[in-house]
Amino acid sequence: MEKSLKRMATLQRMLNTGLELFYKNGFYNTSVDDILKKLSLSKGAFYYHFESKEDFFRQITQNLIVKKVYSMLIEPIESHENTLILLEDCFDNALETAVHNEMDFGFVLSNFINEFNGKNPEIMKYLNDILKVWEVNLISAIQRGKFNGHIDRHVDAEGVALFLMSSFMGIRTLMVETAPSARKYRFMAQIRQYFKAIEAKPINI
């Protein structure tokens, strides 16, 4: 039991360190030796857990990136409260985390999508699956907002979801190293204006 827990702790530490290095330097600019040096582990220890660097990244994707995207961008909007308020708070909190992150290199999911696009179809499938889950949940939240009377019933839920996803990924890129707090403030001001434009209007009788 103790050995099993120790093995799980080692595995978790390897995944966390791998994500940190890949996020900072990129997958292709990070070697297995870089990972081992950071972890003070042998190659034997690495290959005991993983078949290759690609397998290592797949496990990072399944165990860490999925959870990060879910907890930051999906779970906060899974409610029957006013969808627009949930979305505003969700984006505001996600961007505020980036403002206070001294090691911010952009939105982790879009960074890896940009890096692997055209280079590794298998890993791209994992990353695109996460993107699709985010999109589907956004569409569901917007549809729920229409049904609950918070969003105008004529709004194109798929179009809004696409706009919000591309806007979020774009602002996260622009916030890296360049006045992140000011850029977040301006972005959120425009998002609030956009939400006002698509909210359900009172019916005058």
C-alpha cells in the first residue's frame, strides 16, 4: 500500500513537472533529459511509467489539462442561474488568475494546439477533444440561458460559443507580458457590452 502511494505521488510529481516545462518551453524544445534533470530521476524511472515523451504528454493531457480546463471554464457555468452572469464571472476569474501568474505563457490549451497542429495528429485529437467539450458545454449553457429567459431567444448559441472561445484564447495570448491587468479590464468591459446586446429584453405591453 505504501509503495503504491509512493508510486502514485512520484507519477503525479512527474506529470506536474512535465506540464510546467512543456508550458514554459514548448513540447519540442523540452527533452526527456530536461525533465529528468528537473525531477532528479533516472531514465529507467521515466520509462517505467511512460513509453515515450509523447505518451508522457498524453497522460499530462488526460490527467491535468482536462481537469484545468474543466475547473476553470466548464464547471463555473454548470448552473441554472443567469448564464450571462456565470459566463462573466467565469471569464473574469480565469483572466484574473493569469494577471497574478508571474510565469504566464498564455492559455495552456491553445498554446499546445498551436504547437502540435500539423505535426502530431494523435495528440491533436486529444487537444481538439478538450476544445470540443468546452464548446459543447458553452453551447449548452447558452441554450439554457435562452430557455430560462436570460438570453434573447433569437441568439445563435453556436455562434456565441465560437466568439467567446476565440475571444478568450486571443486575450490570453495578448495578456502575456504586456499590461495584463489593463488588457483584462478592457476586454471584460467589451464582454459586458456584448452580453448586454444578447440578453433577453423586457416585453413592453
